[in-house]
Amino acid sequence: MIQFHCPCCATLMIFPRTKMGTSFYCPRSGARLTVPDHARICHSEDWLERWTPWEMLVFITRLATGRKLRLLACGCCRLCGVADDLPELAALLQLTEHLADQEECRADLLAAHARVSRTERGPPGDAEGWLTQAGRAMVRCTMLSDARLAAGATFHHALHTHGTLRSATREKLRGLLFEIFGNPFTPVALEPACMAWQGGKVRTMAQQIYAERAFRELPILADALEEAGCEQAGLLAHLRAAQTHLRGCWALDLLLTLPAQTV
Ligand SMILES: [Zn+2]
Ligand SMILES: [Zn+2]
């Protein structure tokens, strides 16, 4: 991937290397541009230190699956606390997270979504707090059929509507991107023997934690993984980190997707 700034509006542009020399329109200024031949290649330090959360999002939407982007959108709502005091919105978020894994259930889930949405709404004309309305709109964005749009829209909400603590919000978003994607420049490979250990115990534990959202048990999973012979310090440290973990957590996802066959 390569990066350069739009000469008209200075927005960071990120493209696959194969796009060098092709023309496009800047989504912000509308200027017709050509992807320069001398554009800088994207590096790990850009992701870890240089980019703003928005720029990180632009980069990651070029690589991420729809599932990850939808979970990112849900995480964004959780991070803003929009569902904390509203069981109705919490239920909608859970449904959307389910949608990320079960895209084929889309119609059923949308129907359930509409039902939940209707039942707990106050009488017509009832003055609803502005933040509640904003939260509702934000959660609705997570359901957009295009997962890339869902992630972009919730990010926009987080930065603008819930941006009362701007710099804090930016840091939280950065943390969220690290939680879901880790460092995309240094993929972690796990020794296959770890997944085969005790008949695939690590995988079973990971599946249970994911299904029950029992993220508090991730350090126990890390212990098991270490016992299984894992020497990936970064992976173990992430599972043990006392931070908020969510569906889509890169470390848990890694354990969920690796085959549990014997070596
Ligand atoms: Zn521009
Ligand atoms: Zn995590």
C-alpha cells in the first residue's frame, strides 16, 4: 500500500501499489488526481504512531473483511458508551455483532432489530435526550448493509457527535483499532502444535469465550496457550492486557481461525 496527500485538501490518500499512475477524484475536494509514481509506501510506524484514527481507518478499510469492519462499528458504539444505560440499544448492538458472523441471517436480524427498536421507544413526541437520539442513530449505522460504510459512519459519529472529549475520543478510537486489527504490518503466526495441544483445547476455550462474551477469561486462555507451548509474547500480552476486549479482538480471532488439526 502507498500513501500521499491530496494537493488540494491535504487529505491522506491510501492506495494499493498497483494503482500508481491511475486517476481518481478526491472524495473531499472533488479534484481530479493521479496516484503519483513516487508515493511513499505505508509502514508499521504510520499505523502505530503517525496516522490519526481516521487515517488508520482509511488504511484498514482497504484490507479488512466485512466482518471485521462491522465489529469495528459495534466497538465504536460501545466505546462511546451509547448503549450503557439503554438495554434496548445494547440488544441492538448484540444483534449487529451476530450479523457480522451470520450475514445470511440478515433479514431475520433486521426484523428483530426493527422490533427491538419499536418496543422500548417512548410515546410519540416524548422528548428524548439528544445523546440518546445520537446514540440511536449511531447504533443504526452499524447495521448499514455495506460494512465499510458502517465503520465510517460510526467513526464519524464518534469523532463529531461524541467528541466532547475530542482527544480522549481519538485515543480511544486508536485503542479500538489496535484491539480489532493489532498491527496489520506484522501478522502473528502461531506454532501449529499449540492449536493441536490437548485435542484442540485452546480453540474450544476461545470459542466459548467468544460465544459468551466472557472476555474477562482471556488471561486464562493465555495461560493455556503458554502451557501449549506458545512463545508469541505479543499475543500472550494482548490476551492478558487489562483493557476492554470485544468481539473482533485480533488475538482471539487468531485462535478462532487457525485450524486445530494435529501437526
Ligand atoms: Zn482533496
Ligand atoms: Zn483484545
